[in-house]
Amino acid sequence: MSSLLTWARIAFRQQRWELILVSVGVTGVAAGMLWFASTLDAFRAVSPECLAGAGIGSGFAFPDDTGPPVECQSLLEDFYSTQSMATNLMSMAWAAPFGLGVILGAPIVAREIDGGTAQLAWSLSRSRVSWLLRRIAFVALFALALLAVVAVASELLAAAIQQRDLDEDFAFFGQRGLPVVARGAGAMMIGTLVGAFVGRVLPAILASVLVIGLVFVGLSLAHDRWNESEARMQRFWDEAGNPVPFDMGALDVDYGLQTPDGEFLSYGEAYERGLLTETFQDDQGRVYASAADLQAGKVFGHDVRVSIPGERYPELLIRDSAVAVLVGGAALGGTAAVVRRRRPR
Amino acid sequence: MTSARLAFRLQRASVGFAAVVCLGLTALAAWLTLSLPSALEECASPTALHDCGVVSLFGSPLGDPASLSSLGIGVAMYAVPLVLGVPVLATEIERRTAMIAWPLAGSRLRWLVWRAGSVLVIGLVLVGVMAVGAEALTRANHAQGDMGFASHGARGISMVLRSMLVLVMAMAIGAMVGRLLPSLLIGIVFAVGFSMAVDLLPPYGVESTELTAGDTAGGYPFTTGSGYRAPDGRPISEDETNAINQAAFAEYSPEFPPDSVLAYSVSYGIAGSRYIEVLAREAAVLSGATVVASGLAAIVVSRRRPE
Amino acid sequence: MSDDPVLTTRALAKRYGRRTWALTGIDLDIPQGGITALVGPNAAGKSTLIKTWVGFERPTRGGVTVAGIDPWRDRAGALGHLGYVPQSPALYDGLSVADHLDLARQLRPSFDREYARARLAQLDIPADRGARSLSGGQQAQVALAMALGTRAPILLLDEPLASLDPLARREFLHVLTDAVRGDGATALLSSHIVTDVEQACDRLIVLGVGRVLLHETVASALGAHSISTTEHPDAVASFGAPDGSRIYLVRGTADRPASLDEVVLGYLASGRSAVAAA
């Protein structure tokens, strides 16, 4: 136990400033998130009927045509204003993993090489890989603990912003819960790899901003392609003209038309191919190419959304997180390879 | 040239990073500026494929690159000065090269002017280029009239002033802390706080008035607040406004009530035509703050231990 | 005590970039026990040679062994026999002296923390002092204590005296000698200040222009060489004396015995001449 405490104490002291400043920053962000969450929930506690009247929480649930009462308008303005600020704060949950990856990950090995202490450490430790793991472990655990705090706070804030349960909901995907921690792990390992490769602190930080950014943009694009391939068309009205329950939690990939032969056609594509020059739509989502077609009942297609249902949120959550962790694992392997081979100066 | 060469070699990574970011964003802004007229023309055509309901940069096919450009410039105007400014003094102290440099120079202030001056010039040039690009982009987005306060703080002189203050303050922070990474983190906190606070400063004592249609036509105004007036022009509250308008709609339903019986909202602010006046005041305030920050850096350098 | 050399090189050569050869065909056998001085001018290749044994520099040609182990095949095995003091030892700014000993114990479980602490206490170096606030001499002593604390049979010290004042150098060598003699360890100490190592070292290696120019015991180097003030048929080389005259290092008897400084200078001059002739 005392050996463990010694290890933690030394590791903390080796990156004292960064760990303290990052902790203060994360604590502030998490506290802000929790404050906004409780403030938003307090609005509902004060007047649930005002929020329900405006469709908040139930979303596109076809609220009463008269809208919320006049006396609700002031409360609703305050709610929207708070909601807007809270949504901006949610972006910190997206940025935190990358920030920690750069600030905590990049200097781990870079500073040892830059400062010349790698010669000391690598000659004392018989295995550079075990040195690396020992060196990274504390910082990684520390960072993941901080990100877990952000993940929980952002989960609560997201639910408060949307005013609904988000267990099967893609709202703020990647900015709450498990992905925040997983992406942080991936970013940290990438930052460490860049630092080991570059061997100087400031260049490593700058390079890791670019590398981490590019990697995660690439992963995001790849996920988008994957999602597109798995999304399904959903109409807004069924054949009988009954409204199909709108899945508020679904992940929307595209909007367009379902042609009579069942194919999906985006509006842009329809215009580009000259199939449509203008559109007419009835109140059950049927689209017609002209007023005459509307009169004649000649349907061009049905308005549809292409989406992944909200019930698949846990699956995609795990998938996104697993990819981030795998990328991090690969980066860690790369770091070990670099550390084993490179000169300490 | 020797100073510039040495300044580059002493901070190769940060100067290189700053150059790539500033010049890259400027190139993007330039491409958008040149592409916008044809993109808007395309929106105006009967066969427009995209939803160009709002005839502006962001309602055009260039919406995503335009958003990226705005976001990038908004971050870079603070990130670049931090990356340039923090290492100037922090690395000299952390690596103990100040122990060589300060005795050689004789006067620490002379050394500071030499060391910081070249970085300031590099920063000024890079941010200046980016500011010009942002200015051109904003102008292209407001081709119909004057820009007024549009994108104030994120283009032209106002951007350069803010960036230079952050750069000098970053140097001062680096001098005080004496270690690179902690200085960078503190600098980030300062930059975030400054970016929020500086938006609260305008209009620097220039009195707000109720904005008229003429004020709006003279360029994007700076809005300081809003209010409501009854049909007779009397100032009223928001609740009174809602009550008057609901009653009017109920009375005239299903027709729309005439404007003469409706309460209306008004905006208060500074007309776009007075942009130069506000900009001049901002220049004085931020320049003064930059001088104070420079003085702070100089005091720290002259008094602190070199390690 | 084994007769096998503890440190060896075979045709060791190291090139940096495309054209800069730091070492060219070094063959060395360092026997067990005692302190060997590795002397030579700046850029002679002393640090490079030491770093190949520590596993920090990969040989371009040839190979090295530490206690019979090739550090490039079994780094852990080789390092287990080594304690190393790097050139201008960099300590962790944020850690105290005691923290450094704890760190060493964390990294090498066999590290004898108490032994290192006792060494530092003898020198009145406070354990709770921050590394950043230590003098250059004290930092060097901390680095030495960390190397000694490994209780490794082989110590490699890369120019540990370079930034020390005369008193600090004397103290450092005293601690080193004490520890080596006491533990029966083998130490290799590189320096470009010959007079410092003369008292403490048993063997001498002169390294110049990337080659071994001389490898003998100090006693035999001194006994086998003398100085002539005129040209001599057995002269190894000639070089300038402090008074401006030309003197000749002779392997054999001549006008007067050579000092160790003069032996080193003579062989360095011979090395330079050989390169010039080539």
C-alpha cells in the first residue's frame, strides 16, 4: 500500500501544475453543468404545464394549437435563455477529452526527453515499457476520473436541457456519458504517442492538437458513413393516414422522399435529376410534383426521415466508445515501440 | 533579419504552428470571399438546389466551410497569441537560458525588447493577415450595405487589438510563472475569460439610443438592449405587450389586426454608422491595456530570478 | 573475482547522420574491479561509447556487452548490472531528494534506498530539499547516490565532474572510490580533466578521433613513458609545452618521466597526426 501511495505521490509531483489546473477547470465545468441542470429542472418544478404547453420534453408531440398561456411566456423565455447557455456549456463535454489528451498526454514522455530526465529514468528502470506504463498509469487514471465526473454531469445536464429521459436517445451523442471517458482515453494515448515521437514539450502539444483533431475527425466521418449504412427510412404517416409516433431520440441521418417503389430519394437529388421542379405536399406527408398531380392524387413520394432508432443508442454508444478505446490501445502500443527504440535525448 | 531569424529559431514550433493556422484560415476565408458571389447567384436562380432562404453566407452552399472558417478564426485569434507569447519568457526561465542571456544583454529590459519585439512583429503580421481575410469575408457577406458592427471583434483592427493584448499578457504570464505548460494553461484561462469580458465592454461609453430603420440600414448596429412600446408609443413591459397583442388578435380574428393597434418591440444600441467612433474608443482602451501588460512583463523580468 | 571482462566492445563503430563517425572500430575489454578513466577531448566519442553500453545508442557496426550480455538483445539483463550517471544529470524539478530516491526504488525494486540516503547524509545534502534548489555539485552527488544505490557491479559515469568546482570534484571522487573499493564494483569514469582522475583511477583509456589510442593501467602508462626535449626515434608524438617549446612523448626512457597529462596529450596528438596523414 505504501509503495502504491509513493508511486501516486511521485507521479503527481511530476505533473503537479497541470493536474491541479486541469482539476480546477474540470471541477468548474462540472459544477456549472450541475447548476444549469438543477436550474432547468427547477423551471419544470415551478410550472410543468408551461413547459408541456410549449412541447418541451415531449418535443414534436403536436401540442395544442393555442400554445402555452400568456402567463407562461416570461418563464418560457427564461427557460429558453438558460437552455441556450446550458447547450453551449455542453460543448465543454465534447472538448474536455481532447483538451486532457493534449495537456496531460503529450508532455508525459516529451518532458522526460526534453528535460533530460529520460536518461536517468531509462537507465534505472530495466524495462522502458514498464517505466512507460508506470508513468502513464497515474495520469491516465487521474484523467479518466476527471472525465467520468464530466461524463456524469453532462449526462444530467443533457437530460435537463431536453427535459426527457435520454437512455434511448441520441441527443448530444458523444457529449455525455461513456464516450466522454472513452474518447479521453483515446486522446490521451494519442497525445502520449505524439509526445514520445516529438520529444519536446511545446512542439508535442501543438502537434498533438492537430493529430488528435485529425484522428477524431476521421473517426467521426467513418462513424457517419457507418451510421448511414445502418439507418432506415421512417414515414411520418402510415398508409392509413395515421401519424406514426415520432421517435424523438432517433439519430437523423437524412430527410427526403420514399418513392412508390420504396427507394429513398433526397430532395437535392430529385432536383438535380430534374424529377422535381417544385413540390406540393398534403397534410399526410404525401408529396406531389405539381398542383395537377395533387388534384389527381398522383403521389410522387412520401416524406420520410432516414434515421437510427433511439433504442439503438446503447449499442452505438458502446461501439463509439470501443473504437475510441481501441485507437487509444493502438496508440499506447505505438508509444511503447517508440520509447523502446528512441534515444533518450 | 537576424532578429527575425533568431526569433524563428528560438520558437520554431510555435511560429510554424501560428503561420500554418493563420495562413490556412486566411486562405479559407479568401476562397469563401471569392466563391460567395457565384454561390449566392446560384441560390437566386429558379433551379436552386439548396435552401438559400437567408441570402447570406450561412444560408448558401458554403454554409459549412463558412461556419468552420468563423469558428476557426474565432479560436485562432486567441490561440495563436498564446502559442507565440507564452514560450518567450517561460522557456528562457525554465531552461535557464535566461542565466546566459540576461548577463550578456546587460540590461534585462533591452533584452526583453529584443526578444519580445520580434515575436510581437511576427504575431502582428500573422494575425493581421488573418484579420484582413476576416474583414474581406465579412464585407462579402454584407455586400448590400455597410458592415457596421457585423462580426465586431473577429475582423480587422478590433481582432488585431484583442490578439495583441492576449499576446503581451501571455508573455507576462510566462514571465511570472516561469514554466511552459502551467503558463499555457493559465494563459488559456485568461484568454477564455478575456474573450467573454471584452464582449461586455462595448460600446465604451458611447450612449445607446433607440434604433430606427435608418440606423439599421446604415450597417449592422450594436444592440445593447430591447424594450417594448404600446401603440401610442408609451414604453411598456413585455407582459403588457403580450396582453395588448393577444387582445388585438382576438378582436380582429380571423383577420390580422393593423399595426396601429399592436404593441411592438424596439431595440437600443449604437447605429452601424457610428462603428468607427466605438472602434476608436476600443483601440484606446485595448492599447492602454496592452501597454499596462507590457509594463507588467517588464517589471517581472527586471525583478525575478532567472531560474 | 572472475577474469572475464565486465565491459567489452568488438569493432564498435557509431555514425551520426551520413558522414559523422563518432567511433570507428573500437575494441575494448574492461576487466572487473577498480576505476577506469576514459579521457579524451570534447567530441572524442566518450559519451557515445558509454551510451552504447547503457543501450541509449545503437552501434552502427560491431557490438558491445555488459557482463557478457548484449544490451540490444537483452536490455533488462544488461541494465540489471549497471548503474549510470549521465552527463549533466537532469533531476526532476518538482521532486525533492527523498522523492528521487523513492522514484529510483519504484523503478528498480532492488534499489538500496537506505544506502543512497546514508551516502547523501554524509555529504549533508538534506533529503527534503527540492532538486531545483541544489547546487551543481549537490545534484551530481544525488545522481551518484542514485547510481550507487542500485548496488550494481558496474558503474558508468559520463563526465560527472565537468561542472563541479575542485572541492566538489574531490568529494565526488572520494565517494566514488570509497564505494567502488568497498563493494568491489567496477567503474568507468569519463572526463577531459586528466589530473582529477589520476588519483582515483587504476586504468586509463585515451579516446581520440573515435579510436582507442591508449589502454593501460595508470601505473604502467606512467612507468613506460618519458619526455624528450629533442627529436627521438621512439617518439610517439610531439606537442607544444606550456612554455612554447616542442616536446616529444617517448615510449621508453628519455630526458624525464612523463606526467599522465603529457601521456594523454601525446597520444591525442598522435591520433590527430594519423588522421591528418590518412
